[in-house]
Amino acid sequence: MNAPLPLFAMASPDKCANSFATSRALIPHLARSRTLDRKLVAATMTMSFGASDAEGAWNWRDAYDAIELAVVGSCG
């Protein structure tokens, strides 16, 4: 029999801190109405996580979450 999977997977504390660092780095770009292009987001994520998506440190879903956090943070 298969064990039930948790409804919500818990993110590691490092992943949360790195995503938050990414969002803080992106907020000034949003404040200047700069487009968050793929190159900018990838460079910011790589800097925050210490490695690239190709190295498995983060994925684009993580990037979208960080962007969403930046958008919410820039509204205040």
C-alpha cells in the first residue's frame, strides 16, 4: 500500500531565505518599472542561491514564487 503524500510540501529554510533575498533584490527594479526579463531573474536567482538552475540549486517555479513575493513587497 502506498503512503499518502502530504498536501503541502515544506520548503527548506535556506530555500525560503534565498527566495526572500531574490525578492528583495528585484523590488528596486519593479519600483523603477523595469521589466523583469529572464536574464535579470536568472542572474538574481543564481546570485541568491549560489548556483544556477542548471546546477539544480533552484528551478523556475522558485523564480516565479520570488517574483510574486517581490510584487507583493513592492506594493507597500
